[in-house]
Amino acid sequence: MNHRVVITGLGAVTPIGNTVEEFFENVKSGVCGIDFITHFDTEDYAVKLAAVVRDFDPMLYMDFKEAKRMDRFS
């Protein structure tokens, strides 16, 4: 049985790169995307680490109204 697959595009928004190229280079280099949480005070929490996407501008991909409704996590 033959199955056809069509790849229509690639994308990546990750803690180690916001483009496919940047992500792939960082994977090959062994870059770790886990770091201390700096977005809020973690003193009262047991968890201090997270894999945060940095330097991502949602306005490059959607309008302001749509971006405003989005969460910082998925």
C-alpha cells in the first residue's frame, strides 16, 4: 500500500529557536532551552525551571486583537 505525504511548510517556535533553521542548529549544538523562570517571582513555588520561548513577537504572525487573546503557553 502506497501513502502519499505532502509537506506544505515547516515552522518552529521553541525555547531553542523561533525559526526552523535556528531550532535545528541549536539541536545539533546541544543547546538546552530549560532555564530559571524570570517572568514572575517563583519564591512560593517548588518549580523554578521552565522551557520559555523567548524573543517571539506574535505581531509578526497575527493582528493585535488576535494576539491579545492568546496565552503565553500552549
